[in-house]
Amino acid sequence: MQPILFTGFEPFDGESVNASWEAVRALPDEIADHPLRRLLLPVEFGRSGDLAVEAMRQLRPACVIAVGEAAGRAEVTLERVALNVECARIPDNAGAEPQEQPVIAGGPDAYQTCLPLQACAEAARAAGVPTAISNTAGLYVCNQLMYRILHEVARAAAAIPAGFVHVPLTPAQAVAKLAMPSMESVTAARALKAIAAQACSTCEPFAEC
Ligand code: PCA
């Protein structure tokens, strides 16, 4: 069986952990008979996308789910769209702060996710995790990564389910930030597992992708 590729991010914005990697780490090593491959990415424009694309070419995964942390969100959110724009609110972990630049010069304005959104959201809710669809992944490193992954899917003409999921802060992170919602990593991981299983089953004949 081809692997499922999950990516998560290193800490950024003064944090000591990133909720996305905590959730990816909490996943089982196999989902729906697919072995799991985890890739930890730097919070850097360019390099995070390069590393993800390199892993996709090497592993030829059955499904790619990139995960990021979204402070302030109370639910797991499935991202609908990636825009060909980079606009940093804070410098990335390498000090880059692009403003109004394209992710890929000359690329399409946007890519829609290759995940079956409604089915994945329902699967995650059925697993007991509050889950919503988001219409913006922002314009920071997460949007850039989603765009790079979907650009690679389009380039390779390999109709695999691929997309991006934001998870809330962990409770430990939220303790320091009053009034921020949070979610235990094992709970977020339950949603990610359900999303991956649903994506693999819905998309096996590539009907929706
Ligand atoms: N969240 C940021 C980048 C890394 C992360 O976990 C974002 O939403 O762009």
C-alpha cells in the first residue's frame, strides 16, 4: 500500500511547540491499511514547500494531508482553497517577510483542495471532533505550503486526495493566551485520522478528486 503523507510544522511566533506537529505525532502508524509517513517542516516560505514536494516525489503517497496550527480557531478546519499570494504578518523562522508576492510566479491564482471536504468534515465529526470548513488558509506559510502541494498534484497529473487542515492550539499553549480556544492533540489526531481514512476511501477510484 502507498503511504499517507502527513506534514506538521515546527514551533513559530515564540511558541515552544506547534499544535500541528503534536497532532501528527499522536496519529497511529497506519490508517486504513496505509502506512503513515510524517514530515516535520520548518515555518519558512519556500523551504517548507520544497521539502513537501520533494517528499511527494520520493514517496508517491496515496494521500497528502498538511497540517498547521491556527491560534484562535476552536474547531479543526479543513481548508477549501490556497491562493497564489504570500503576505506575512510576522517574519517566518528564517526572517523572511514577503509582502504581496506570488507563491509561484505565473501560477494559477488559486487551487481548490483535492480533499472531499464535506465527506471529510462529516467523518471527523462522526469521530466526535468539532470540525468545520474554512474558506481561507491565510496568506502565511500554511497557505504557501497548501498551494505548493496542490501545484505539485496538478503538475504530476496524479489525482490523489491532498489538502490542508488547521488545528487549534493545544491546551498548554492556550494557558498562556487568555480567551484562546484549544483542543487536546489526541482529539485533533482523531479528526486527522478520520479525514485521511475518508479521503482514501472516497478517492480510491478518484471520483471526487
Ligand atoms: N501555522 C502558520 C504557519 C505554521 C503554522 O503552524 C499558518 O497558519 O500559516
